[in-house]
Amino acid sequence: MHSHKSSKYDLTLLVFFIFLFLNPIPSMADNSGEKIFEQRCHRCHDLPDPSAPPEMGWEKRLKIMAKLAKLTPEQKKEVLVYLQSHSKSVEETMSLSAEKQLFEKKCSLCHTLDRIFIEPLTDASRSHIVKRMREKNQQWISMEESRQILDYLGKAPKIKREKRASGNAQAIFLERCSACHTLDRIYEKLKTGNNLKAWTHTVQRMQNKAPEWLSKDDAKQVIEYLGTLEQK
């Protein structure tokens, strides 16, 4: 009798473990892959959006990055499972990729692309900005292209750029002031002299536009640093 109960118990355990093997609990694996992804892939760059896979796909990208992040084969597998489970469909990705390429081509002519994402924008403010950009050069951005750009911006991953530089005025200047435009614009102005009053006005205007990106203390350090630059 005892032997019969024991065999029944062993059989139940066996069925349970077979079920677990064939149907792993997704939340456990997912959380592990997500944790590794956030901790190891954030050391050298901002985290990519898991729902927006690169054109080469997560598997090929991870094959390259896993070596740099020194992931074990098991860690690499867990991260891949996490990324693939959060990816958009192929159709969505291809559509988003085409709109992204259009956005990058048209909107990088006059300023850096980071400028678009420094501060969160409403649909109305995005529409106003794109309309204003199109009015500057209607041959460069058509009505249909402006519609596609707005469509992309409405669906694009919301990436919050992290401030890394602090304490050092030059480092703050290089990071904060290159996010929205090239530094050539600043060096070009130095050819006509170093006007501290003009710098103060410009930097304060930038600070008002993006206070989270350029704090008042950051602005003060940038202004002081600009005052030390020599005329080119």
C-alpha cells in the first residue's frame, strides 16, 4: 500500500517537472533577462528600446554585444529571450524603420536628432514644429513627408537621455550644448569675438527651453566656460 502511494507521488512529481520543462514560467526568465540587460548593457551606452529591434535583428546584434558585455552563454540566451518577447511584429518594425530613416534624413540637416527628444512634446507642439520646419523649405519636406515624420514621432520610443557630465564646466558644455546642435555654431561665433553678454542671453534662452537638460547651475558653468574661450 505504501509502495503504491509512493509510486503515485513520484509519478505526480515527474509530470509536474515535465510540465515545467516544456512550459517555463515566462516571468521568471523574463525578469532575469531584463535585469541582465539593464545592468550590463547600460555600462557603455543608453539602453536601446526592446520593442524596436535593429535592422540586423536582436540575435545578430547580441552576438556582437555579448562579447563586449562579457555575457555568459546562459546570460546571452536570457537577454535574447527578453528582447525578442518585447519586440514589435516584423510589419510594424519595417514601417517604423522607413519612417525613422525619413525622419533622420530630413530632420538632421539643421540640428542634431537628440534635440527632438531632449524635452517631451505634445502632439500639438510636434505638429507646430514640423509645420514650421516645412515652411522654411517646402522643397526639402513635402506635405506627405511631414505627415510620415509626425506619425513616426508619435510612435517612436520615448528615450530619456541621461546627463553624465557634472562638476566640470567644459564637460558640461560639450555634453549639454552638443545635444541640440553642432559645436561648430559656437566656434563660428568666436570668430567675431567673445561677447559674454551675448553668450549669457543665448545660454539662458536654451536653459528656459530645456530646464531638465540644462539646469540653472549648468547654465552658469557653461556661461563662465564660454567666457574663457579665445577668439578664433
